[in-house]
Amino acid sequence: MTTLLGHNYIGGGRSANGTLQLQSLDATTGDALPGTFFQATEAEVDAAASAAAAAYPIYRNLSAEKRATFLNAIADEIDALGDDFVATVCRETALPAGRIQGERGRTSGQMRLFAKVLRRGDFYGARIDQVLPDRQPLPRPDLRQYRIALGPVAVFGASNFPLAFSTAGGDTASALAAGCPVVFKAHSGHMATAEWVADAVIRAAERTGMPAGVFNMIYGGGVGEWLVKHPAIQAVGFTGSLKGGNTLSQMAATRPQPIPVFAEMSSINPVIILPQALKLRGERIAAELSASVTLGCGQFCTNPGLIIGLGSAQFSAFLEQFGAIMHEQPAQTMLNAGALVSYSHGLGLLHEHPGLTHLAGKPQQGVQAWPQVFKADVSLLLNGDELLQEEVFGPTTIVVETRDQAQLIAALHGLRGQLTATVIGEPEELLEYRWLTELLQEKVGRILLNGYPTGVEVCEAMVHGGPYPATSDPRGTSVGTLAIDRFLRPVCFQNYPDALLPEALQNANPLNIQRLVNGVSTREALG
Amino acid sequence: MTTLLGHNYIGGGRSANGTLQLQSLDATTGDALPGTFFQATEAEVDAAASAAAAAYPIYRNLSAEKRATFLNAIADEIDALGDDFVATVCRETALPAGRIQGERGRTSGQMRLFAKVLRRGDFYGARIDQVLPDRQPLPRPDLRQYRIALGPVAVFGASNFPLAFSTAGGDTASALAAGCPVVFKAHSGHMATAEWVADAVIRAAERTGMPAGVFNMIYGGGVGEWLVKHPAIQAVGFTGSLKGGNTLSQMAATRPQPIPVFAEMSSINPVIILPQALKLRGERIAAELSASVTLGCGQFCTNPGLIIGLGSAQFSAFLEQFGAIMHEQPAQTMLNAGALVSYSHGLGLLHEHPGLTHLAGKPQQGVQAWPQVFKADVSLLLNGDELLQEEVFGPTTIVVETRDQAQLIAALHGLRGQLTATVIGEPEELLEYRWLTELLQEKVGRILLNGYPTGVEVCEAMVHGGPYPATSDPRGTSVGTLAIDRFLRPVCFQNYPDALLPEALQNANPLNIQRLVNGVSTREALG
């Protein structure tokens, strides 16, 4: 078993200069776990960012192949984390062992997927415009472009995915793939988990000869501000609350040198159920939707928090079935005591609001979260009521009934940006409602037909992003291989001799990558 | 000749509800040109943004082919603007007719280049991960991704390129190509020029059946704030001063819904001259560099404002030659009276600074700008002196002499982000100084070897961007075809029937575009 030191990870070493020591709590019992964690001092945060800055020119210049080897080594180390590790994660998060084992595979899998991206080489975005010496009135010089790492990246992990969106999660994987050293701020909800994973990353870095400082990790509350404001940090990845993401974005925008922030924040993930589907399979939809709302105690970014239908006898029947199923769902333990407090508070606001009716769910009490269903008057969406738009993190959802298509359109226009939208409908009615999927494109990052949003596949085509407030920048995704784009920027080389060009742009195309040469996509070498 | 109405362009119509009327001035004489321009009211700015928002769902859904036809029609209309037009631009900007004729061709040329990009289809970023029904433990759904237009874009043009970076310039062209309707804020330095070009765009839009509101233009000072803060606006393109760009960026970041800003702002474009090149061709370099510094009265974003060399007898001789040539360069008329005031003010600060010495140039006086050369102590770069880092817009440059390589490295580390850096050296010494080009990659968007930065080719591989303060976002370029990326965002479609997918993602690949299918780049149709 890993011995937990609780020291910060700085430039390949460990450091515990602070006096404030933190404890990690068992999410189920509230008991302190063994060991303490040293909150980073301002000097330690500076040292971590400086170590990342020192690693940057070395690490970004390693071949993509070498970075791929590093990512694969991290994946192997994570896969090798055994039952002791899983038990620790379960204690810190109250998530079941099966889920953690699955998430371990997802986390190593996404490292391996980014290694594939590095070997494929399309992330370079290589473009070559060859010299045109005889062009009139002026010759065109030789111009070549590829993308390089932005610089050291600060990553803030999420509470709800202690592995896949945390220490070695998607933001870390995509930043490391891009060639950016990382300073990771450990989530205070799973500091022991973070230490196990950081150890795995460091072992992989040492084994594959990476520069010290390629990965750093700091503990503590409030230390993130020092990190985001540090001049060496060139971008921020964040998964968490709207308030937290907004705060970091403002810090980043008001630095002497503003930097980009990719914050994945708040989404209520509307599910729209069309009439024919309700008629033919309303009961099944009620069961499936209930499972999606309560999955993992509703603690998913893509949890369906809003269910929209057209008023009808079928929809009323569906609501009864859905409410009945939800009412019978058991309470579950949340990720930590703070999450339960927030959930109870959020439910309180929904109960108090005059535009909402409680449809189903046992009274919220005790140490676990009880699933709930509310119904909101459509006017709340039409008038952009804030309460309906804010994610209540936990196993609850709100139903909205619209009178007709015109009101459905108006209600959807009232929605803010979302990670996902789901439409459940029969094949013919989906074609009939084509306008609906067109409209939803303008609101979300991903549209699902006849599925449920709570599965986020790690693949090439995934978008886990969307317009604000789903994220702080709709042009990115934090899941899937396109996530690497967030940490790259283009550089152009004019009139370079072949020997000075990076391999990705050399005439012979030694990396055998797809390039845009004089406007044509090709793998061919240049004469 | 176009009749100048001076009314704002809103949703395909013209509007002049304001009471404030503005006049455009002859840049050489200061005389008012005929006609007046109506400053937009807040309601007119709202109407313009709303017209763009109304056009958005229609325009973004037009086929790429139709948008390409529109861009080509704009190009034709711009090419057809004749001698009257050129004379107007010359009066408003004091730029010579030959330059304006060239810029007209560059402006229509970049519209045609974006039309090619639309037809090639790589801007879609199409990615397909096909369903894996038998995958364990869970099947993978079918997932497909492409990129859609962000939404209405506000564009602020530059004074120094009244055509190529203005009304129908690079930002407008790339936003329209992406499928984003545009609201253009006419530059007060060339409002008549803006009207000629806006008329050309509107004629093209009408001729090709574009939705009303695809292009709008407003006049006035201070109206930009209403525009950037308008909820319909989803991104901003800007070319201008650091102060202006920072102000817009802050406005955009503090909106209820923050939006991205691409501001191209301030760059001093260092030129580093290596010893062997100085020895072999110092005199030629002095002449060429002088031509680059004074080209277009030094009013280029890529004007070389900093010349760095290693102290030596050759470098001293070079400085004498360079100073002598610069001293003999004639004064030129600037773009407008304000530019001359700024130039004189900037020179004043350089004269006053104790760390700077005036090397060459006739006293700044009269109504034209006189070329100047200053020499700065290297300590100003080492200590990050603000004055040395700020662009002085006009025909002046600052020389810095470094003692040795170590001091050169330290000085370059002191540089802020730049659009360009140039290295002049002999083939062998460029290889010897490989570390220099590696270091410069971290500072700039484009590195030129043995050239001068004042030509910015419009092509696939160009990067006219770079780290702050060169731009507000180092991941973009405002020249070249990659500029379209700034105005696109990815959307993912899960479990879609073929008939509901956009053409770019349909199985048969009807657009015959390059796509990433199951991790492989291909044009093949799917079975």
C-alpha cells in the first residue's frame, strides 16, 4: 500500500513547509481517515508553478512518441492500483467499488487514447504553403504552421469523478498530451485518492525520463488563487460549480497577462419527450429516466435536471408513473457532507418557490439524499427564472409541461447553455420535429436521441462542453480527444531551412502525418 | 459613384435615427469630406445585433457552398470598386493609390480563399465514431461531431488597413465563412470607405439571396460598448490598440454571459541580427531594415520596433549605416491627425527616458511623421521596462545591443508576447543558434528567417497572432484561413438517424470531405 505523506508534489520532490494540516473524511461516516495533508504555502505554490515553467521548454519539445510513452506509462500505473486504492476512494467518496473500478479503467483508457492521438499527429494541425518564387507582383515565401503547447496549465479536479475528472483525469491527460506541464490542485474531498494517483503519475514520469516538474500537485483550500494568478500559468482547466468557475475565470481575465480558462460548470440537461414515444413506451421511459436521474446519486454533470413534454393525457400518465418510480428510489450517500448540505438547501429553494409543485419523493432528512421530482410552471422557463436554470447537484429533477409547439419553442429559447439535450421520440416524429434538433444545436454541446445523457463516452467525437454557463468557453470540450485543442496554439515558420523545422513540418514528412499542403490534405512527402 | 447616405446598415435596410452627425476628414489636409454619418443610437445598435441574431439560424444552416457563393460575390463586388472608390480611401487615409489597389486585391482575395476553405470542408472538423453494439461491458453509441457557427459576431476594424482589416476584412470574412452574421463597427478614420465596402457586401448578399441581417454596420464613437454588451453578440473580433483591446476584453469577460474576444493589439516585432550575416551583408541589411521600418509610414502591426544584436565592431558599423539611411528617409503623412499626435507623444517619451539615446532622425515637427532611431540600454529589456515593450505606432525603431549570448537570452526572456520575431543570419549560424528559434517559439506567433515582418501573406499556414499582449488569445490568428476556427464550436450528435444528420456527417459523405472516422482520416463513405 502507498504510504500517504500528505506533502505537496513540487518538481519531482515533496514539500511540506506549511503549518496548516488537513484531514480527509470518510464520506459515509464522517470519520477522519488516517494521515494528514499539508496545505501549500504561497511559496510552495510559486515553486510548483515555477517547476512546471522550468519543465515546459523541455517537455513541449519531446517528440509526440515520447509523450505518448509517458501517457501509456501513467495508464499502466493507474491500472495497477489495486484493492487498497479502490477501498480508499470508496471511503473518501461513498461511491461503490464497481463504479471506482470502472472509473479506473476509464481514466487509464483516456490516457491511452491521447497517446494514440499523439501518434496519429493530427493534433499538430500541420499546414505547409510552399514558396512561389515567380508569383506576381511579389513572390510568396515558404510558410509552415503547426501547434505547440500553450505552457504550464493549472488543473482543478471535480469531486464527482475522483479519478476520471481529477488528478490524472481528462484535463490533465489532454494538457500533458499537448505538451503542457501540469500543476494540479488536489480536491479536498479526496486528498488520499489524489495522493495515490499523483504517486502513479510520478512513477510513470520517472520511468519514462520526463523532466522534473512535468506534474505537480498542491493541497489546500484557497491556494487555487495563487496558482491561477501565477505568471507562469498559461491556461486553466476546471470542473465544478458555476460560482467556482466564474471566480477563476474572473481571476484569469484580470491578470496582467489574461489567460484562457476552460471551466465546465453548470448544466440542467433538458430531456424532451415527444408524444408518440410517450404513447408507445411511456412506462419504459419513466423507468429509464428515473434510473438516469438517480444514477450515482444524481452527481453527474449530465444528470437530467429538466424534463419537458407537451401537455396531454399521455404526459399526465407518464408523470404519475415517473413520480411513483422516483418515490420508491432509495436514498444514497453523497460524495461528502458539503454536497448533502447543498442538496438540502437546493431542495428547500425548490419547495419554497411558488411556481413549483413537489410531485414525488420522500422528505429529505438524515445523512443521505432522497430522490425528488418537482413540477414547474412553464412561465418560469419563459421568464428565465434563475432557480430553474441552476443545477441542483443530486438526485432531483423538474418537470415542465408546455401547452403546444409554440410554447415549447419559446420555453427552449428561454434555456441557457447546456452540456446536453436529449430528445426521446419515434423515428417519424423525430423527422417531423427536425426544427427541435436544429434549435437545440444552438443551446448545447451534445444532442442525444433516444438515450440518456448520463453516459459520456471518451472518444474522438464526444463534446462535453457547450455555451455558457455549461462552460466558460463553448469552443472546447473536456471529454474526448478534441480536449487537447484547448492547450495548443499555432506558430508559423517563414522561410525556414528544412533542418531547422520541427519534424511535423519537414519536407520528407518523417512522422507520416496528414498535412494540409498548398491547400490539399495529404501524407505525401514534398520534393 | 456610390451616393454616401451615412446611415447605419441594419437588417438589410438603412437607419439614421440619431441626432449626432459625424464627418470624415481628409487625412492629408484635415478638411471635411462631403456628407455626414449618423452615429448609431442605442436602439439602433440593439436593432443591428437583433437583425444579426435573426439571421443566425438561417445563415448558419446554409450549405457551405452557398456561403462560398456569397463570399465570392463580395469579392467580385470589391474588385469592381473603381477609381472613385480608391480616391476616397486615399483621401481618408493618406495611403497611396497603389497601396489601396493592392489592398483591394488582398481583401477580395481573402474572401475567395475562405470560399475555398468552405468548399474543402475541413473547417467542419467532422469526426465519426460508429456504434459498437457488442462492446463490453457497455455498447458504444454512434457519436458524430462537427463545428457550427458561434453566433453573431461584432467586428471592430483597424485604421491602418482600411480594406483588409476593416469592413470586409479578415475578421468579417472568417466570421461570415464560419456562418456567423456580422455587426461591423465602422472605423471613424474611414467612414466613407466603410460605406463603399458595406454597399458592396449588401449588393452581394442581395444577389446571392442571403438573409437580411447577415451583415450590419454602425457608425459612431463609443457605440462599441453597446454592441459588445448586447446579449445577441457571441464573439468579438478587434484590431487596434492594447488599451482598446483590453477594454473590450474586460467588457466581454464581465457580461452576464462572458464571450470570447480576439483582439490583435500590440507588438514590437523584434529583429535579431546574427554576427556572420552582419559581417557579410550588414549594409544590405541596414537598407532593407530601414525600408521595412518606414514602409507605409511604419503603420503596420508587424513593423519592426526592436532591433537586437550582439555588441561588436560590425554591429557598431551597422548601426551607423542604419542610422544614416534612416536619417535620410522622408517624412510621411499618417493615417489621421490622431495617429500623428500619438506618434509625437510616443517619441517624446522615448526622448525623455534616461535609458534611451536618440541615434538618428530629423526633429519631429510639422504635419508628417519623421523616421527615428533610438538606442536603449539592455537593462530596459532585462528589467521589463514598460516603455520598451509598448508599440510606438509609426516609423520608429529601437536598437538594443547585448554583451553576449547569455545576455541575449536574458533579454529575450524579458520580451512580452509578439506577433512576429525575425532572425537574420547565415545558414550555418542559424543552425548554431537553434536555441534562439526554439526560445522565440514561446514568445511569438510567427518566426521569420532572413526576411522582414512587414509582409503578412494571406494563406493556409499564416499565423497573425501570438501570446498577450500581441493578442488577447494566443490560440487564434486574424490572418489566414485558420482564422475561421475562432468563430466555430463543436457539437456532438449521439444516436442520430442518417436523415437527421448534417450532410457533413452523413454516412454517404455527400460533401466528399476529409473526416476522422473511428480514429482514421478518410474521405470514404460509411457502409
